[in-house]
Amino acid sequence: MYTPNGPISVAELLGFIAASLVIIVVPGPDLTLLLANTARSGRRAGRATAAGIMLGHAVLASAAVAGLTALLAASQVGYTILRVAGALYLVYLGAQSLADFVRLRRSAAADTPASRAAETAPAAAGRIVRIAFRKGLISNLLNPKVAVFYLALFPQFILPGLGTTASHSVLAGVFWLMCLMWFALVLLLLARVEVLLRRRSVRRGLAGASGVGLVGLGAAMALRG
């Protein structure tokens, strides 16, 4: 953002970082989905979910730098279609988590060694990781609020000595790295409580909470407009 005195100050750049931190840390669909997949399938699924989310952020940031998100914001029909699709997908993911909650509540054998061995067999584990990655990617790409965030925030800042495209590319990279560090911290914390996450009661609680959260976020996205 240019002022009468020239490019943005250090204080304004710190304002960008502070605003980004709030957006990244405040719980939303990405974090809720990561917790849901970790509760359902373990830390590998959590890491795969985070990788999918980060790829989604990279795609959306690149689209913002290229000006493609401006087209999305300008098209009411396109934005509405993406918003409804994203809302329905979140509700679908939430319904899956709630189904896991019911299954874990009904089945006392859900955490037996045989069951865990079946879930961690190489073929099954690979499939679980791929599904978790795909869910993280699709959930992030179908969230129009993320795309509009890039569109709304980046144009307000121009780094000294850089053009608009270069400045937005640097800011997109900073935001992406901040997201990466946040999810790395979350995954590290989940690793510290791995033994706790193996308990059926804890998995059931996380599945229920994340299911309600995802359905609620999907409903809010659909109704807010």
C-alpha cells in the first residue's frame, strides 16, 4: 500500500504478518479436518492432510499472484458455486467423522490389535494416506474464503523496491511458510500425545467434535454467502 511518503513501513509489514497469524491460527476447516483425519487414521494421515492443505495454499497463492482470484471475486455465480460446493464437501467430511464417532461408540473391538494391524497394513496404510492428502487438498481449494483472503490482503501491500507481482509473490511465500510452520507445530504436538490418541475414547471424542465442527463450518459457509 503506497502512502504519501512512499512504500509501506516496517510497521505495516508487521501488520501483514499479524493479520496472517490470526487467519492461520484461528481454528477453521483445515485444522478441524487435520484433527479428524488424525483421530480416524493416525499421524501419517494427519501429515498427509497437512501436505494436501499446503498444496492447496500454494495453488491459491499462485492464482492470487496471477490475478485469477480477482476473476472469482468478480463473478457472483462462480463464487456462489464454489462456496456451495465447499460447504457441501465440509458437511460430507463432517458426516464421515460423525459416522466414525458412532462406529467407535458401538464397537468395543475398534481398537483391538487385529483391527489396528489391518488398518496399518502397507496397502491399507498407503490408501489411507492418499485419501487424507486428497481430502486436505480439495477442502482447501473449495474454500472461497481462502481465495478471497489472498485477493483482499495482498493488494494492500507493496514491498519497497519491488513491483506489484514480485511483492505479492514474496508475501504469498511468507504466508505459505507461516502456514507450514503452524501445521508443523500442530503435528509435533499431536506426536507428543500419540499414546493418548490411540485410546478409543479419545479417538471417539475427537471424531465427534471434529464432525460437529466440520458440519457447522459447512453450514455457516453455505448460509453466510
